Amino acid sequence: MTRVIVIGAGIGGLTTAAVLARAGLDVTVLESQVYPGGCAGTFFHQGYRFDSGATLAAGFYPGGPMDLVSQAAGITSWPIQKSNMAIVVHLPDGTQINRWTDDSQRGEDHKELGPHSSAFYKWQNQTANSLWKLALKLPPWPPQSIADFARISEIGIPWLLSDHNFLVLRDSFRKVSSHLQNASDNLRLFVDAQLLISAQVTSEYANAFYGAAALDLPRRGVVHLMGGMGAIAETLVDSIRSNGGQVFYRQEVTHISTITKNRMLVESKQGGSFEADVVIGNLSPWNAAALVDKELKGKFSRIQSELSDGWGAFMVYVGLKDCNLQPDFPLHHQIIVRRPFGEGNSVFASLSPSWDPGRAPVGHRALTISTHTKLSEWWNLYEHDRVAYEARKEELAVKTLSAAEIALPGLRESANMIMSGTPVTFQRYTLRERGWVGGFPQTSLFRAIGPRIASNFWLVGDSIFPGQSTAAVSLGGLRVADMVLKKIGIRQKYTPSV
Ligand SMILES: Cc1cc2nc3c(=O)[nH]c(=O)nc-3n(C[C@H](O)[C@H](O)[C@H](O)COP(=O)(O)OP(=O)(O)OC[C@H]3O[C@@H](n4cnc5c(N)ncnc54)[C@H](O)[C@@H]3O)c2cc1C
């Protein structure tokens, strides 16, 4: 039986592991933490259960990415509650834009954004609808072999010929801003803010093809998970184990070496030693490069200098007591204070639902707030001036909380506990090099790195196409599982239709 070792229990790694275990492979997941989920995990602190990074889950609609995962991994249900209200976006002039999952309520919101918004959203909806049809067929992007080119043609040609999709193709070379020529300031602000959290760049830099699909996230079946975002990972772990796979925590992989052309050895800091026919790294390229022997190191030379291009996250976790919020108060808020975004000028705040007793004591809520932050200054301070590092942490926590108070007035008076985290914290808990999160900013479709590093070593997670978000890394994980199974000649019980 083919032995597979998956390094990391993030959503990408767990999705791949769950599909391969379901297909009958001998799968073992090695995770350094004591719980699964990585950036989409949920942790306990002082009676609260906080989402560590990701807070907004999407893709659970019939035929959507998480439905494909259910089919491929044999998952019969997720602990979800659907939500029609996806996000409230708060603009600097006080305008609030509600983003709904239900299409019929969308037009109303966009009126606030000026006359050009209808044209922009018509383009975005149509393009996203076309692209999602293509994405859900799991095209191997970027192509890494003749077989990948053949598969792209097999999937892409019928797609291009249907519904005039060849017109959509023009956007693969454009930026989102090319569709915002006559936009009001508020429309630009709104689109830029939404792109920052979904594509990691604003409209001037975001590829239009990718941006249209990324902006669609709220329409893609937003749900709340009982127990927090970590429930996605926990459900995947249950699925792996019920299909005979194993998930080991406290196993930090420190070395991957090639034994023979077709056999690899994975070793952990805790003394574990695991032989495998296939190794899947749920790792950034920098993390992977640090673990492999010299035969594989060369495969990473192209991307090693790119860490400066991308983001870290600054987090504030707040336990709220007696907060008097109505049960139907929206749970996700993006607050834009001013440009440039990030560094507390734009924040994303998510509350635990009032109906989820697993997240906070009765009457309390767990609140996770994040803001984009550049990595280099944190590390400079951390390595050379700890006092200044702590001062910056304190200062940014205050700024982030002030921004969040625009959506949640009185938040600080209701706080039972407040804790903050920097990219240094992210590195400590997820091992991600320098706390780099969110994957590569989506400036071009052609800078994506492929998942196949060697014939039996693959990467999954938000460094590979289609990039960040739980739904996107699951799609990437499905794609890799599909390719691994094809390579070893196993036909999945479920295969994405062409
Ligand atoms: C602040 C923030 C907010 C976000 N908000 C959202 C959101 O609202 N909605 C959304 O969909 N997405 C969101 N995202 C993005 C989303 O969380 C990520 O894209 C996704 O979870 C990344 O998954 P991954 O598969 O790349 O794995 P990761 O989350 O990177 O997990 C990798 C796992 O591998 C483990 N690991 C690493 N190295 C080793 C090793 N050597 N040995 C053993 N184990 C190892 C780590 O401990 C970790 O558990 C957010 C991200 C951040 C940071």
C-alpha cells in the first residue's frame, strides 16, 4: 500500500490527507502543534475559544469547494450554520456596506457606492461565475508537465467555448483597477479593502481574473462553525482517522531526505522516523527548503528571495463580558479607518456567535481582530530591541482596538481580557517562516508556483495556487490528491467532472 506522510495539519494538508486516506492509501499526518488547523485553528484561553487567524468560512454550498471535499473524503456533515449576512464593511466616512450571501440583497448595498458600482459588480459577478465553474474542475495550474498541459486543454477548451468565456480571458492580463476607471472614492476603497483580505493586494496590483473570483467570497456560502474555525480541521482529522489514517500531534518535522528514487524518510524533533512513498508538505516554500536534503534544495532556488513580498498579521484577541450585543448583531466587520491599509488602519473583527456555548461563557463573546502588517520591522525589533518590540506591540494593539470600536462601541470597557500577537507569535505557533501568512499576493496568474516539487514530494497550502483562504487551500489540496492518485493509478471514488 502506498505510504503517504503529510507534514502539517493545516487545512491544505488535512484536505489532501483526508482524500488520500479515503482512497485507501496509508496516510500519516505529522503536526508540530497540539491541535490542528494552523492559521485556521481555534485555541482555548481563559475560558474563551479564539479563532487564531481565519474567522470567515465559505465554500460550503452545494457543488462548492467544501462540498467537493465532503464528496472526495466521504464527510457526511460539517458542524455549520449558514449565514446570509457575510460581512459589514465600515468606510471612513461612516458608510456601512452589508455584504450578503444572497444575490437578491446585493443590489441595495452597492447603491451606496455610486453609479459605477452596478457596472463593476456586473463584471465581477459574471467573471466570478465563469471562473468558479473552471476552478471547481481543478485545473492543474501552473502546468508542470505535458500531462498538466493536456489536462488544462481537456478542461479549458470546453470552458472557453461555452458562455463566451474567451472574453473573460482578457482579464488574465489586466488588473482589477482597469474595471474601476470611473469609480467613486468609496467604491475604490471598498474594493481595495475586500481585495486586501482576499488577494493580499489592492486593485491597482490585483490580477483581474483572480480578483473577480476572490471578491466573490461572501457569495460563496458563508457559514459559522460550531466551536469556531478549528472545527473544519477537526472534521477533517475525524475523517482521516475513520478511513484508517493517523494524525500525530507534537511531531515537528526537522528533516526530509531521499532514501531511493521512490522512497523518502521524514524525521521529527521528537525522534520520530517515518518512511514514505509520497511526502506532502503543508508548508511554505521557505519552510520546505529548510527541511529537505541538498538533492531537493535546488528546486526552491526560484522563490527563496520572495519573502519580502507579502504580509504578516497582527492579532488582538479579546474576551468580552456583558457586551449587550443583540443575538443577530453581525459577526464579521471590516473597518477601514484610512489609507494606507494595514498596520491598524484597516482591521477585520469577528465575534463568536451568541448561540455557540463552546466559544465563551454564557453572555460573553470571543473576539478576534486582525490587521495586515509588514514583517521586517517586527523581526528587526524582536532581534535587536525587545523593549521597542513590546512598545510597538502595545501601540498597535491600542490602534487596532480603536479601529474595531467603530463597529463595536464600548468594546474596551467590556473587555475581560486582551491579548495580542505579532508575526513572531505566528512563527512560534505555526512555524511559518518569519510569520509570513496569506500566501503570495495575487498580482499575476503566472507567478504561481506549482505543487509538484519532485515526483514524490508535493506542497499544499496557501503558497500554491489558488492561494489563501480555507476554501482555496482545500481546492489546492483536492487538486494535489487528485494528481497523486492519478500518478499511482488509483481512480478516485469521486473525480471532479470535466
Ligand atoms: C490573520 C488571518 C486571517 C485570515 N482570515 C481568513 C478568513 O477569514 N477566511 C479564510 O478562509 N481564510 C483566512 N485566512 C487565510 C487562511 O487561514 C489560510 O490561507 C489557511 O488556513 C492556510 O492553510 P494552510 O493549508 O496553508 O496551512 P497553515 O495554516 O499554514 O498550517 C500549516 C500547519 O503545518 C504545521 N507545521 C508547519 N511546519 C511543520 C513542521 N516542520 N512539522 C510539523 N508541522 C508543521 C503548522 O503547525 C500548521 O498547523 C486568514 C489568515 C490569517 C493569518
